[in-house]
Amino acid sequence: MGFGSALKQAREAQGRTTQDVALHTKIRSDYLQALEDEQLHRLPERTFARSYLQRYARELGLDPAPLLAEFDRHLPLPPAPTAPTLRGSRRRRPVWPLVGAGLAVALLGGALAWRALQAPAATAEAPAPPGAVTTPPATPDPVPATVRLTVSSVPAGARVYLDNRYLGTTPVRAFPLQSRARAQLRVELTGRTPLKEAVALGRSRNLRATLGPAGQSSVLTDLNAPRKPQASAPKPSSPGSPTPAPAPSTSPVKVTFSGPSWTRVTDAQGRVLFEGIPAAGTVKGFATGVTIRAGNAAAVLVSVDGAASAPLGQAGQVVTRTF
């Protein structure tokens, strides 16, 4: 098994995405993907690429030594240049001409230094003549600030582009970018109307694209924008009247998450209904005929038609099942 396959298998077993690892290691997600695919031409020079591999392995809890050895076999260190060999006569040359030349240079340098000390010191700071235009010192360009872009979509699994640069599939979490006034965001998913909209990136953004079916419009929502207060529910007409209980979920397949686990749910046509790492205690409902793939099978409990919930598998096990 190559070092790329070992990295990918360990990451998927932990239920993590390349965007999540990029956020923790501060390594670009396209560099992490290039390491997994062993496409070394997409990486920076050898020293940096080797350092990225070592940091990626430690983040996943792997021993980096065998992976670095495999990397060195793919991209060996270039041989060091050999020093040229001096050939010719072994007769020693006289050193007196060289000593004389060095003494002459030293005397000339001392004379020039003494002449410079005799010049008035105020010459360098002489005031400009009246009417002269003075040029202010150049101000260095400011270093561009870094902002974070988070993009989710309904349904999940859509492709995200920013100024025609591919950022990954949704959910894209806290992708580091240089701040800018405007940027063109594009979110695409097969069978859905693509979303194209200009967004301001002077600050970090958390956006959600709701992709409508073909022929219907798609909507972009700013999840950090202040929400309007919702109207309170009307009070019962008579005091003491009971409040109706919420109707139970009618979804035949209920999925409960007892802990963190990367999970993807697709329908019979292969469309992604959900993908992500929900918080512990999250409950989701789906229709029958869905396929569930989990990276930590013990944390995903499934109940069908009201039956008792049962885990998909053991802890750390990657399991795919259809219900």
C-alpha cells in the first residue's frame, strides 16, 4: 500500500474530510488531495511536500517514518554537486605581488574614507529650495487579510467554485481565502439549477445554497445575518387548555447519532440527501430505500418502522447499508 492510500484510508476511517484536516493542519486541501492521489507534480518543492506528508500523518495518528520512506522512493533527493578539482602545476606562486596589491587597496580606501569625513555633515540634510516638490516616502502595500468561507447546500454534495477555483463539495468548512471586495460564487449539483452570485469577502462568511430542481430558482442564504424575530404562537382561548403535542415523525427510517461520525445518505437514484458530521444527539428521518455509509458505525443507530434502534457496526468501522 502506497503512502497516499494509507493516508486516505486512515482519514475515511475517522470520518473526516480533507477540508476538516486542512483546517487543523493549516495545509491547503488540494495539497492533501495530491498527497492521497500521489500526484507529486501538484505539490510544491520537495522539502515542503515532505513536511506536509509528515504533518498529515501525525494528524491522523500514523507513524510518518514508513510513509516518508515510501515518499523518498517516489521522489529521491537529488545528488549533491561535486567540488571541482584544481589541476595544474604544483609550483607555489609568490605571494609578494598579492600583498602589495592588498596594501595599495587599503591605502586608497583609507584616503577616500578620510575625505568623506571632511565633508560637512549637513550636506545630506540640506533643506530643499523654495518651490521644490518633495516626494513622500513610499508606503509598503498592506498584507492582505485572511478570511474563512463556509458553504453548505441543500441537498448536500454540491460542487463549490469561487472565481472559477474549485473549493470542494459541500459542506465546505472554513476554507482560508484572501479578503477581497467581491468574488463570484458558483454552486452546482447534477439535476439542480446552478447558483451563481457575487458575494462580498471583506469578512468571513457562512453561506447556504438551496438548489432548486431543474427549472426552479436557487437561493443563497447568509447564515450569519441577523434573523427577524418570529411572531409568538397564539395563546389558547381558555386558560388551562392543554397544548397539543407535536406530531411524531412519519419517516420510516430514523437515524440517531450517539457520537461524531462522518455519514452520507443517498436515495435509490444515488442523489446525496445528507453528508456531514452531526453533533451527538442529532436525529434525522428518511424514506425507505436509502443507503447509509458511516465512518464510525457504532455511533450511528438506525430504526426502521418504529423498531428498536441498532448501531450499523463497531466503533471505527466503515459500513455501508441500505434500508
